[in-house]
Amino acid sequence: MKDYLVKDIKPNSFFTKTLYLDKVFVIATPETPVTKELVTALEKWSFNSVFSEGEPHKEYTTESTGPAAVESSGIKSLSTQPDSDKLEKAEAFYSNLLYFIEDLFIRAAVSNELDFKVISEKIKDTIEYVKEDRRYLMRVLKNIEPAPDKNYLATHSVRSTILAIIIGTYLKLPNHRLLELGIASIVHEAGMLKLPSQLYLSNRALNPQERKAILTHPILGYTLLKSLDFPLAVCLAALEHHERNNGTGYPRQLAGEKISLYSKIIAVACSYEALSSKRPHKEAKDGYTGMLELLKNEGKQYDDTIVRALVLSLSIYPIGLYVLLSNGKKGQVIDVNPENPKFPIVEIFGDVTPDGRNKTVQTAPNELSIVRPLNRSEIEN
């Protein structure tokens, strides 16, 4: 891996391969520019060198790449129906939010900078978008698999924030509380950024001392957010998001009503996201299996009301899941059935209506139903 002097990097240039702060912590991917603000922050905090296996590429421009190009689903060919424009819009929104959070985390790691006002404005936009196009956004979350060179904290925070807002919307939280919840979801892992990045990005088993260090991140996050004058409810969410309803969590072993509502929501959102997403040390489970694990709620770790809100918002076969139907055809869950979360609405691949749309059906008991989930390779073949 080569080292590059920060003072020699031209603002808004790109690197052909991932750029690292300390040979582990990602600060820019090939699709994201090294902004003038980032260069200034690195110099301010005496980071003189950065590292990459690639090199600056003069042909990279913000016109040819950017937030909307961060990731690609690779599934678009399955659907040529008119709502493909909404799927593309949802994909662009997701990528833009991921880009925002990646930049936010870099600034926090380098200079302890977390701008409450900027985050608030982004969350307002996110809440509005989730309320309007939740169905398409959840399909995009399923379609897109986080790139292996991404900082998983950023992708985890994006996905957990979307899920938390969906849960909060179902619970009919007023707008000001939904805003606080969204902000808390984005920054709930801020304490991780105060730890050596090799601890939370490692694909190896951590030793006891390293695991003990990881357990401090809720306190580190609370302390950081409190020092930056974030609302107390947001600070407490960062402190308590690993507490569990039965008192087995950390750092204070709180139980039941002693845990804040935002923390309970984020705990469920994070747990479902972690179960259904690939990590450096584990493979992802399909959304159906992840949902069943939450529904089992072994040891009553989670608030039943919050788990129920997630299930009724996404269904037991969650929006975005690829499925095999009882007629032998393949499809994707595109919406919930409010009367029965076991029988969602499915779009069938290959069955086209006269107006060019893929046919959609309401699955039902003793009629057309879901046999099992499908993985990506089964859909693409």
C-alpha cells in the first residue's frame, strides 16, 4: 500500500482504489472525491499521509461518478415495468444518503465534527422520502449488497436509520420525535469512531481485551454527543442502544421501561439489519429468517411492541425479499398485507400485464402463496 502526502492531493480528485486514513479506516472509495473540506480537516488534525493501493486518477470527474453511482443493484434487468423510474430514484436516494453518512463519519473520526443542524436537515428529507416511497426503498436495500471495501458502520447506519424511521412512522410518532429518532439512528454508533478502526472492521475474532474495548462504544458515543450539545434524548439513544428489555444488555444492564423508546426502536432496527446484512465475519441471513429470529424474541430481549411494528411495516416476508411462489414462479415482495403479515403482495417476474407492468398478486392461504425465500443467485439464473 502506498502512502500519499495530504498536501499533494488535489481537492475533488479521485483514487483508483480505496483511500485509507490509517491502512484500515476508509476515507474515500473510487466513486467518491477527496473534497477540499476533507483535505483541510486532515491537515488541521495533523494527518500528513493517507494510504491506498491505487493512485490519483485525473480522468475521474464528479460528472461521471458520484453519490448515485456508489453501488448498483445489478437486478434492474428483471423489471422493465413503468415503476422502474421510482426504483432508480430510490437507489439514487439510498446512495446519496450513504455518501452523506460516509462523509459525516470521516469528519467525526478526524476532527470530532458532527453538525447537528446539517444532520437534522438530512433526516427531514429522509423522513419525507421514507413516508412517500418506503416500498421502493426497501426493495433497493434488498437489491444492493454493500461493497466489500465499504466501512460497514456507514452502511449499517444508513439501513438502520431507514428501518427505525419506518418503525417510528408505524408507531405514529409526531414529527419532532421522528426527527429525533432519525438523528439518533444516524449517530448511534458514533462511539465506534473513537476506537481503533481495526477493532470494528476486523474479519477475525477479537481477543478479550479488544472485546472489552468494543463494549465501551456506547459510553464514548454518549460523551461525544453530549460534548457537542446534541439533545439528551439523542445522547441517551447512543448510550442505551445495546441495552436489552430483559436486562442482559450493556453498558448499564437497564431493563423494560428504564430503556428509552428511541433506544428500543434502534435496538430492533439494528438487530434486523445485522441479521440480514453481510459482515466481514459472517454471511447474511435472508430477511424472512431474520424476521423469524426477531419474532422468537428469545429471552425477551426486545420490546414486543417494537418487534410487532417492524413485522407489520415490512411483513414476515419483508418488502424486497425474493421468493418462490406455489405456482413455481419467482417474484419479489413489494408491499405488506395489513390484514395478515404472512401473506404480502408479490410482483411476479415474467408475468407481464398489457400495460407493460409485471403482474402483482395478493398471496393468500390455500391460494397462491410463498413457498420459500430465494437468494440472489437463484433469481439471476
